[in-house]
Amino acid sequence: MTNQKEPRAPLDMDAEEFRQAAHKLVDKIADFLAGISERDVHKPNGAKVARDILGAGSLPNSESSTDDVIGEISDLLLEQSLFNGHPRFWGYVNGSASPIGALGDLLASSINANVCTWTVAPVASEIERQAVGWIGDLLNFPNDPNCNSGGLLVSGGTMANITGLLAAKRARFGAEIREQGNNYKGAEKSKFYTTAETHAWLEKALDIMGFGESAITRVATDDNLRMDIDALQKSIQNDIEQGFLPLAVIASAGTVSTGAIDPLNEIAEICRQHKIWFHIDGAYGAVSACVPAVSNELSGIGLADSVAMDAHKWLYVPFEAGCVLLRNRQHLVDSFSHDTTYYPEAGDEDALPVAYRAQGVQTSRGFRALKVWMCLKRAGRDGYAKMIGNNIRQAEKLYQLVGQHPELEAVSHGLSITTFRYHPPEIQDEEILNNLNREILSTLQEEAWAYPSHATVNGKYLIRVCITNFRTTDQDIDDLPDRILSIARNIS
Ligand SMILES: Cc1ncc(COP(=O)(O)O)c(C=O)c1O
């Protein structure tokens, strides 16, 4: 018998090669993270450089060495990317990613759990169950200990919200709706109540659910862009009189443009009166329920039937990680479980880990729970209250600072979002102001010292700073108004 070794598969690595390659990469990443504050937020021509380096060639036939592959692509990424972990990245709602989350991704990929059924991922399923429970703890959800609450991790806020609404539909119309579709029991007459400030995930959701955007009843807002409760009552009444079926109210716990929080407790009461599902989009703001200064305003989260939140926003977990929580987790099983001949049963949750494929849209599911769990465990409730509270304080500081400049107009402060614009007293024309502020923001982004984004509120184009970033310092905030004024004076 010969003792010849089988040739190694092209994607296999022996332990020594893996160790060396990984150590080299980890060293590079550690240097990158250590120096992130000294870099520009992005390279304005990064995409062009990437296109040139990547080239237009078709898929190579031959193998490349591990060193070549990692060296080439890590240099490109670490030099040319937009760095949303930079202390002055304040655009959209992008969290700065914690390093422990990155290590979680490496460990999760090494185990490669498919958190689909408990048989193939027993330990990972338990970790997800705990991570989801801990998120509930952070949000004080539910605030009734007798609830059978639960949930699961999903790709992000959009998917978490869609999952919540699908559960609402199933809960309202019963099991037959899954067989009969939206013609069943007049489901096509369903109405969803929300304000114009709600993120565009809702249009996607209603399209996917077969209701279409016409199923939305937009409810008026008050001066602070919060849902007007009287207007909600009237809209529901009006729709009932016209033969529609009010199915869900969708409240925001932190709107995307200004961080407004709808009056959650009052909305919960109206939903209770009319037996309407109460869903909260807390993708951005729900986690701030752990901060004493705002927890009161968010106490209504505990009364919702379903809540969507994003760990990849303000829990500082690397993309992707969202979470949907239900007051009664059975609604998820009722909505998403199907008997098959090829998977084991959904499982008895009290005795076995959870079969997450039977509680959400995805079948095969990655082990995103690990990075979430590791971040939560590392920071704990106090750590999160400190980081999130600090971001809220910084946004308020910016609002105050901007308010002190006669040429700047502070427009709003909600949670960690502040909006404002350049508005010297001699310019009153709204179109000129909009164009001016558009140019100021684009120059600011181009210079790459800081990266806010914009909001349009009541027709005004505003510079919008959203701080979901544990690296932002008070000095970064102090320096921003002067930067903006110097750009503005150069332009005008
Ligand atoms: C309030 C709100 N809801 C939903 C979403 C969508 O979340 P995702 O991008 O994770 O799908 C966002 C994204 O910014 C948001 O701010």
C-alpha cells in the first residue's frame, strides 16, 4: 500500500497557511482600526480606482495564492472604501461596527452554522434565542411578564418590519389567509396607518404582501413630525365607515429623517380600543430605550404587538443584523411554518432549540446571532446606555452650537439626529437656500473630512447629522459648524 497524500482541494488550507494568512490580515486590520481617525472618511474617486484595479477581465481559469488574494483585496478595501466607522461619518443611519463584531463574523463563518432548524445548528439556535431575548431586555419588551414573546434575527430593518406585518396579517385573518390569499374575508380592504415620515420599507412590504401602496392611510403629524393622535382616530373611523378593515398602525420609534418618536402609549391605547395590530418601526431608535433620559418616551414599545429593530445601526454590530420581536411568538410560527418531508418538525421550543426556518421568511440562515450576542455580552446594558446616551448628548450639543451661529439655522433635534442649514439673514428665498445647502453638503462630503447626509423637511433641504457612532468625539462636533461656515462663505 502506498501512503500517498490526496491532492488538496483548491479551497482547502492547512492549519499553518491559515494561521499565517489570518495573522497577517488581522495585523493589517488592527493598524487600520488604530488609524481610522486620522484618515479621510472616504476617497471621492475610490470607485474609479476599484474599477481600474479590478479590471474588466473574465473569471480567471487558474488558482491564485492565498497571500495574493488577501493582499490585493484587503489593500483595495482598506485604502479606497467609504469608512462608516470613521468618527465623523454621520450619514443616513449607519452604525460604526465594533471590532468584537468583526471577530464574531470570523468565528461564525468558521463554524458556518446554518441556523435553519435546530437539528443542524443546535448551539447556534440557542445563542440566537439568547441574543433575541437580550435585545428584548434592552428595549423593555414586552412590559408584561406573562407574554409569550419571542422573535428572530433577520437581514435588517426592512425585513424585520415586513416580518412583523406578515404576522399581523396572519393573526387578523387566521390560517386560511395563507391558502386563499388576499381575497379571503375581504383582506384586500385592509388599511395600514402611518405618517409620511415612515421609511420606504413600508411601500416594499405592501407590494410584497399584495396589498399595494393604496392600502396606506397617511396620518397627519404635529409640528415635531410625530403622529397626531386625533388625526389617527379620525382616519380609522373614516375608513371603517367606508368599509375598509384597519389592520395595523405603524408607529416610528425614531424616524429616519429627524429621529421623531410617535406617541407610542396613546397609539397603543387606540389600537387596543379598535383591536388593531400595533407595530413599531424601531429600526433606528428602539435601542435607545435603555438610556434613562429617553426611556420614558419609549415605554410604549413594551405595548406593541411587534417591533422591528436594527442591530447593525445603533447596537454597533457589523452589517447585516436586524431583529423582529413579537409579543406572542406563536404568530411567527403560524405565519411561516410549513410541513415538509425533508425537514424535522418545527420543534417544541420549551424542550428544544428553535427551528428558525419556521418563524421567518428565510430557510437557510447565517449565524448573524453570534456577532450580536458577542457585542451585547461585551458592552452589557450599561455599556450600551453609555454609548447611545453619549450619541444623543452629542447631537443635542450640535443643535445648541448651531443655534448660536447667526448664519446657521438649527431645525430639529431628535434622539441622535440633528438637522440644520446655512441660512444667513440676507437670504430668504427658499430655492436659493436649498441650492446653497445642497452645494455645501456636497462640498463637505467631497472634502471627506466629515460625512453627514441630508433630509428634506417641509420643502427645506437640510444638512442632517445622525450620530450612531461610538468613535465620535465632542471635538468632532465642536469643529463641524466652522467647517460648514467656511465652505458656505467660499460658495456664496
Ligand atoms: C427608521 C428606519 N426604518 C427602517 C429602515 C430600513 O432598515 P434596513 O436598511 O436595515 O433595511 C431604516 C434605515 O435606515 C430606518 O432608518
